[in-house]
Amino acid sequence: MKKSVMILAFALGLTGMNAQTETNSSNNFNKWSIEFAGGVNKPQKPFSDGYFTSTPSPWVADLGVRYMFNNKFGLKVDAGYNSLTNKNNSLDFDSRYYRVDLQAVANLGRIMNFETWTNTIGLLGHAGFGYAQLRNDSYKGADEMTNFIAGVTGQIKLSNRIALTGDFSTIFNASQDRSFDGAYLPENRGFSGLLFNGTVGLNVYLGKNAKHADWTVVSENVDLSAFENKIADLENQIKNAPQKQVIVEKPVTNNVSNDKDVVKELINDKYYSVYFDFNKATPIENSTAAIDVVLSYLRKNPSASLDIIGYADQVGKAEYNEKLSNARAENVKKILTQAGIASSRLNVVAAGSDTSIQKDSDEARRLARRVTFKVK
């Protein structure tokens, strides 16, 4: 009985700790998004003598659809339109530039671990090839060309469904037969065309999950060796403990008492912990199993009191982390009091940053963001 309780309890503890990686699995974040933006451009070359545009020059429109394979890499298809017109003291011209591109996308915010200092600012990098046309009333048809495009997109998350974006892109055209003003034929038909775009727009995230891949932190390699060693230690303690005879026909009240002591020991040894997302004070969903165990113990032991100890990781200022650790502990206390436990039995302790866990590892920082318990 004792062995079953200890192994089951420890398994529940591991479930709580692994919840942070399970909730970030490939099936638990959205992958599709629609992107639209508008802004200004600056066609750099080629131009005929006497022709030029304003810096910057209106207008640009862009529409795209993006799919993320995971939280770091994806693909997008986008179409763009540039209006190219003369500045006041330039010779008159009116050209239109159309393009369609397939681009690879890298979520630089996740690659560079932006989540260690912000959960609202992101950065995407993109690059790819496409097809383009330049049209001008001075000649018939369209100047068809291929293009290479590369750029960076800054993001500000407004909600789990919408992000504000600001993008700067550079476009190189190959096989461009006409200058942007449409007046002459360039001699060099390699990547001779150069165009800059700056836009502001929105990302609209699609899907049934709460978060999009842009804002999801995925733990790919969690080192559980320390917890496997603890399981081995528990099994050795049980194996080496004195064996007791149990008479099945009669109730044995001592076993109940021993089981309660085992649960208390596991609680105090932090096998039951409540975990939190970065910079959040609301427990993650899978941590409710640990709260249920503590709640059950307090109900069965009405004379017991409890320290609720809140922690934060080491990212950020110590003063802020102390407030965050207190908020986490207070929220767990609120859950217990709403379940019928008297507030006088519960003591909140704000432990601040947990310096016992290294701060350079994503996985370690996730384990540091927790509330533990001490039964008294």
C-alpha cells in the first residue's frame, strides 16, 4: 500500500512538471495565419535620367497566408502591389509593380529566446523567390521578371488572435527589361532591380487553440534524470524498510496513519508542486492534480496548517519577482479557501526568485515558476 501511494504520488508530480511541455506539443498551438499590411516604398534602381520618386513613396499593399511547421520555422505565400510615381520635380511617370512570392519564415523571437524578457514582442525573418510584373502606360504588356525578397517583421501581440506588425523588406529583380519609370531598357539583366518596402499591418491567427506558434515556447529536451534518481531512491527505501504483517480480516488503523504520514512527507518534499507560465500568476491546467492532493490531505487532517510558498524564475528584477511569487501563492490560497479550507490554516510565503535552479536553461526556468507546500 505504502509503495503504491508513493509511486502514484510521484507520478502525479511528474505529470505536473511535464505539463508545460505537453501543453506546447505540436497539436496544442495554431499554425495558420493571415497577414495584411500597407505602407510605403522606395524603388532604388534602375531609373532613367531625370526620373525619381519621393523617399519614401506611397503606396504598398501586401496580403499573405502563413503556415508554421513548429514554433520556429514555417512558409508563407504572399502577394504585393507597389505604386511607383514621380516626385514633384521629376519627369512624369506612373508604374505599377505586382509580385507573388513563396518565402521561408524563421521565428527569430523564439530562436533568440525573447520569452526570457518579454511575452508581447516578437520578431520574424523571411526570405524567398517569386514572380513579378512591372507595368507602365508608356509600353504595352508587362515586363515580367523573377525576384528575390528578404526582410524582418517586428510583432507586438495585441491578443492571442491578433498581432500588430511592422515590416522592412528588400526586393531584388532579375531579368528586368524596363527601368521603374518605364523609359529605357537596362543593359544588365541580372539582379539589377532594387526596391525597398516598409509596411505596417496585422497578423490574424487562425485555429481552435489558445496560442499561435509565434508565441508558443516548446521544450524539446527535458532532462528528467534527477527525478528518475528520486524514484530509484524511493524504491530502495521501500525495499529496505522493515516488513510488516497485515491481517486482512481485521481493519488496521495504523496503515491509514502511516499513509497519511507518507502523503505529508511527499508534500513537504515538494513532490506536489503547482506550475505557472512565464510572467503569469494563474496555475497551468495540469497543476490541479497537485492542488487536489493537498486539498484532500487538509480535509482529512483538520488540525494541520499549511505554508504556501511561491517562487519565480531568475529572469527580471528581484523586487518584481517577489511580487510575482506572492501573487502565485495568493492565487493557490484562494483556490483552497474557495474549496472550504479556512484561511487561518493557510500561510502565504513569497520566496521570490528561486536561485537553486539555474537560469540559463529554458527547462530549468519552467520548473522554477512554481508554488510548493509545507504541512505543519
